Amino acid sequence: MKEKYYLSIFFCLVLLNSAICQSNHNTGMSASDLDERMKWWEDGRFGMFIHWGVYSVFGGEWDGIDHGKEMGGASSEWIYLMADIPQKDYKEAAHQFNPIHYNAAEWVRMAKNAGMKYIVLTSKHHDGFAMFDTKASDWNIMKSSVYEKDIVKAFIEECHKNGIRVGLYYSHEKDWYHRSKVGRDTSEIPQSYEALVATHLKELLTNYGQIDLIWFDMGIDQHKKLNQMCFDMVRKYQPECIISSRIGNKLGDYRNLGDRELAPPGIDGYVESIMTLRLNWGFDKNDSNWKSSEEVIAMLSKCACRNSNFLLNIGPGPDGRFTPEEIIRLENIGQWTKQNGEAIYETKGSPFKAEYEWGSVTTKENKAFLHLYGRKNRLIQVNGIQSKVKNAYLLDTNIALSFMQNTDKATMTVTIPESAYEKCVPIVALELEGELKVDTEQGPTWLPPVVKHTNRRKMKGILVEVGGRSFTLNDGKVQKVFTLNEHVEYRINDNGIIQMASGFHLIEGNKYIVIYTPGELLSVEIITRIE
Ligand code: GLC
């Protein structure tokens, strides 16, 4: 009797638990629906983000002043707000937006060649400008620019032709043209704005065939009605289309991390890390903080090991071309993915919550891939693997590697030839007997330091003192001491044109804007003398 009672309680709990696990309470979607929807996305792992619009015309500058991230601003695509450009001037820039070199086929070719499986293009950013043909308002590429061609349409057609998944960024919350020109507006959404968003979305979701992802941005929970409307429209018109979590109210299918934040080891669920190739998302004339190809490849490799997608940003110029720096990096990444893609696509991330000092693991069927993005050791310890390893080899060259394994203790060492490290992020493939089995207790314990992609900061004030390598600035409230690098080099913003300077020509009593990197030493990046 008692046993029966316990048994029925047990079953109730099992049922209850599976009901909770199976359905996401906000979206009313079962886990299997979600898994099906996310399959191509998770398998693809790697995508291209493109920030392109009227803001690209400015390249971060307005009225001789740089407002991009280089100058401690938000990012160059925020210039309409950051520089408070009058609407008539911004409209004039839109009118001049004439990207005669825009070639969607070339963009898609470059993304594909780099090994990217999806592209997310800004169809409307915060400036409210539609890069597509729309009846919702005249503030669009057909009616407000001399270009008069539907950019989104050409982009989608090329993606479809080439088997690249289509993502559209759509700024539903912020719209500085149709709603309000402020940084954050929590006030009630006007009916007219909601109607505009509804028209835009219906057009995007019904005029161009299959859309695979809508990348909503900056949704806020106070605007549940708007967010829910956007969600419902996507589900209605394109039920298979994935929705980003920045829609708000936990309505998204997966989780977007913060801007330029890499997924940490051990993170759960569907996660996307988004990264700029330099500081700004949109095109910026003065931003020369390019990440190297090696850095970006290591990021892709880390993301795959951490079960995260990697969406890498390009900010094309106003004429429609990717910059040479972007093109070179995409080519280098492509060379790497062609040789090592097997360790990225359709893989699962590491089964361990921590990493090895030399790197981490992805796995697929009866293979495990060791991603050597960390310490460059000749002998690497690979603890925690219980499956018997039949072969070990370098994935790009097929060169066999010697190894020693004790399956009972789940320990193993692999010898890495020095030459392997001449290439960036070498991958070692392990051929296993059966699928990867691990002993998590024996697994790695090392946790990499969290790297925060801190933004640069800005301070405007009077130079009160110069001494040695340092100088002191006072903004009326606080006083900060800044330090120059050992070459006494810094960059001077001379009416928007940034030049290298060396020496020390700062004048006490003058007013300066200093862009600096926060940390123990407040190191100076750019100095602008304003008075
Ligand atoms: C931020 C910015 C935006 C950019 C986005 C990319 O939320 O507002 O300019 O498009 O991040 O992730």
C-alpha cells in the first residue's frame, strides 16, 4: 500500500518535472520544438554580423569631432544620438548614402569562404532607417536615399542562392526617428510606433521568402506588449525562424551575451557570443584597434569548446565595401576553418565545466578534438577521458602524434611537435573507440581568467599638473592621474583627424578630453585639446 503511494508520488514528480523541463513557460514551446528550431544554428556555430546603414556615412565623425568608441562614445552607429546631429543633417546624409559598390554576392562569398554559416544584417538600426522597401514610412532606402534599391532584398536573395542562413537585425525598441531620440525610453509605446514595427516586421517576414533569424536588440521588459507582438508575428509568419533574447521578457529562443563578451567555460543552453573586429560595430574612420586573425580564430575555437556560437562583426564602409583589414582577416579565418572546420561544425562543446591550461575540447561521434589555444606545451595532459583512444593526429596535416593513455585512471599525455605551434590554434583529433566517455571528477580544473571587454572611458577637464610620465586632469568634481606609455606616445584628435604624437606638449590650464583604458594605470589613448 505504502509502496504504491510512494510509487505514484514518484511518477507524479517525474511527470511534473518533465512538464517543467519540456516547456519554456514564457514561450509555451516544448524543448523538442526548440531543439529542432536551433539545430542549423547550433551546428553552424559561426556567423557574420553586419552593421551597415546611414551612420556608415559619418564613419564616427561629426563636425570635426570623432564620436565613435575611440572617443569613449557608444559606438559609431550611435552617432545620430551621440553627436545630437540635427534631423535635417542626418536626412541629408541618408540622401547621400549611395553604396554603388554594394555587392551582396561578394559579401556572401566572403562570409562563406571564412566558414560562416549565417549572416545577420542590420535591416533597421536605432536610427530607424529601413534598409528595405517599406510602406511604413518614407525613412527608407527607396525613398530617402539616391540609391533607391532594396538592400535587404539583394542580401537575402544571395543568401538563399548560396545556402547561407538569413538573419536580420531589427531594432524594435529604440527608434530615434519614429519614436524618440533618447538613449533609453521607458515610457509607454505610442500606438503609431507599434503599428510601424508591425508593418516593418510583416514586410520582412512575408516579402522575401525564408528568414532564419530575427535579431531583435535592446528590448526592455516594461514593453512586454511590443515584445510579445514582435514574438507573435515571427511565430505566425515564419514559425521556424529563431528569435534572439534581446527581444526582452525572456521571449527569445537563445541567449545573447553582452556586447564583445566571450562565453565562459561551463555555460548552459543555447548561447551566442558577439564580437567586433575592432572597437566599433559600425564603420569608423579612426578606429584602428583591429584584433588579429589569430585572436579571432582563438575566440571561435573557444566558443565552440564552450558550446557557444560566435557572431563576428563587419562594419562596411558607406560605399558598400568591406574594409581591407576585414577582408584579410576573413581570408585568414577561412584558411583555418577549411583545415580545422571538422572540430567546429556539428560538434558539442566540452563535457567539462573547466578547461586545461593548453585549451579545451569539442566532440563529434567517435572523435574528440583538442583545441590548443592556450599554453603552448610540448607535452599536454588530457585528463578525464575514459574512452580508449585509437589514434591521435594533427587535424590540418594528418600527422600522427604519439600519446600515452591509462583508461582506468582516465589520464593521457600527447606529444605536440613544436612545428604545430607555428600555426595558430592547432587542433589534435583523437579517434576513439565509441563515443567520448569522460570521468568529470578526473577532468580539468583550470578556469581561465575572465576577460572583460571593457569600453574605453572618457574624461573632460582642465589639466592641472604635468609631472614625468603623468598628468592630472580635473573635471570640476574629481581629479585623475593619467599615465603615458613608455614611448611617451599618444594620439591627438585634431578636429576629428587622429594622429600619432610623441613627446609631451601638454599645457597646464588648458582643457582636454582624454580617452583612457580603465585599470590600475589609467593609460592614455587619445588626447584632444579643446581650449
Ligand atoms: C548594442 C548597441 C548596438 C549594436 C549592438 C550589437 O546593443 O546598441 O549599437 O548594434 O549592441 O550587439
